[in-house]
Amino acid sequence: MKAKPDPQDRRNDHEPSKLLDRRSLLAGTAGLGLGALLGAPPALAQHNHRTLVAEHDFTGTLSDRVYSVNPVHPEMADIAENPANVPPPIDRTEPATIDVELETIEVEAHLAHNSTFRFWTFNGTVPGPFIRARVGDTLNVTLKNHPDSWMMHNVDFHAATGPGGGAEATSAAPGEEKSFSFKALNPGIYVYHCAVPPVALHIANGMYGLILIEPEGGLPPVDKEFYVMQGEIYTNEPFGTSGLLTESYEKLLNERPEYFVLNGHVGALTDHYPLRANVGETVRIYYGVGGPNYASNFHVIGEIFDKVYQFGSFVSPPLESVQTVLVPAGGAVAVEFKCEVPGRYVLVDHALSRVERGLAGYLLVEGDAAPDIFDAPEEESE
Ligand SMILES: [Cu+2]
């Protein structure tokens, strides 16, 4: 039987010397005001807000401002998954057997402005790889737990029908390899995650991803597809602290995250991998919530979803013309819209306090202005 790892065990060593005093802690934070996201001057960003944003330097261009890549540990691994990493649509008309190879890897990596965290990952990224199959396919899953791991890991596919979604069948100690297979009976966009107890801890540390089971005939063609997942990170140290941050099991149980993130860490989808599209293109965003605890109120500032595949169902007809969509923890949606006006659009959870704790992503749309749809005076240069 698998051992239940004690979450209090084998904590990351924490060096008190890396903790700065409170003032420098706040100055070093990666906190980002919504006003800043929208291009408002710092004075507006500070409005009704603690000093998290007030002490930040907002000079420079918007693309090199707040979320700079870890200047303290520039060599640190980046676990962020590129949202453009979506396999192409399936053109098969018959079911097939597919090999899915996952490796669980624990790695200290960039978390925010000047901090790192020991992430637990599938294949070294958060979220793990986007897996694409077709209804009727048989998936042969192999899960290898890297020998350097401290913990046992496994994988539970919400797309699978069978005990634990494969969790028990794949529970692997460090250095072990396990496998199972399942047939994809239902189309949809599904979460997968590690389910070794305490499951919430394994998810919070980064062990989640999406698997798309295309319906027969596939999905309607679009110009660009993107892969985005929302998660929470529970650290002992307050938001914005410098250094190697350590996981807090107590805050996890109390559902009090210090960080909310898209694709793994603060700034992943603003500085590292903003989504990019051109005027005239249609985009589809697969948006999942790893959580483990908070549902999302997914919204793109300045856009309206032309179609929403609610709860990730491709069997029910999509909703049309939607501003904000609820995405449950352990759930996913697909949204589609046409990019009609160039500019920068911001992906948020519209529970907007979470922006202050790191959650934001950019969609950068390039192309000719469309004054018949949106017309505003040019910004004054300073
Ligand atoms: Cu795990």
C-alpha cells in the first residue's frame, strides 16, 4: 500500500536570513494593481490599496514593468507552461490507441519577482502538458516518478471512467513507473491532477493539467488555441516575501492562499508568455482550474465571449455572448471570441482581489485599428 506522506515532513529548508524586514519585503513584492494592468498611472493603481503597489517602480514600458523575470535568481528554472502549447486538432475519423507519458518532477523554481518555491509538476511545467485525444480513443498512460522526488505521486484523469480515474493504478514512489489504460467515453475538456493524499497539497504545489477529448468530427476550426490554468499557492511567508518560500499546510487547510496564479507563477502570462493574436483571428481558450479550492470567475477585460462551452461540455450547445464564466475547482471551460480591435486584453478571475495576489494574463492583439468598433484618443506620452 502506498504510504501517506506527512506534509510536515521534508519541508524546504528555510533561511531566515533571506527574509527581509517588512518595508523591503513590501518594496520587493510582485503585487500588481488592476489599475496598472489597465494602463492607469500609479496614482490610480494605489487607490484604496495597501503599499504593495505603492512602492513599486512603474517607470518603463508596460511589457518590462512589474513582473520582471526573477532578478535575484535569474538562473532559476521556470515551470510556467507556454499557453500556446496546444497540440493541433485531430484529423482522424476513427478511434486510435495513444501513448501518454507523464513524469512527475519536483523542482525549485521562480515564483514571483524575487522568490522561488519548490513546485511539484507533471513533466516540469505548471500546468502539465496539454493532452489531446478523440472520443473512443484508448489512452495508455505511463507515469514515472523521478528518482529525485521526495514524494509519491500519481494521476487522476477526470476524462477516465473507472476507479480513481487511474490514481491508485499509477501511484508511484520516487524512481517507480506505473501504467494503466482507459477508453475516452465522453468528449469534453477535463482536468487531470495528482491524487496522492493530501490531494489538496499535491494540487496546490502544481500537479494539474488539462486533457481534451474531441467529439466525433472535432471542434469548430479557430485560428488560435490557448491553454490556461488557474491555481493557488499557500506559502508560510506573506505574499511578496523574497527568497525560497515554503508551503503552508495550515493555510492550505484554512483555504487562505498567499498567491493566485495563471500557468504556474506570478507573471507567467504577462511577462513570459503573453497570449498573442491578430485582428480578424478567432481564438479559443481552454481555461481550467486546478485550484485546489477556489472556483474562478473567468473574464477577459475588454472582450466578450462569443461562445462558451460551459463546464467543458461539447455535447450541449455553447452559450453565446457571455461576459464572465464560472469555472469550478477541478473543472474547465472552452471560450471562443473574435479579435476585432487591437490592444492589450487582460485575463482575470473577476474576484479581483486575486489580481493583487498575482493572477493576471495578457492577450496582445495586433493589427489595424477599428475605429468603427472602438475609438479613443491616443494616449499622451509623458
Ligand atoms: Cu503528487
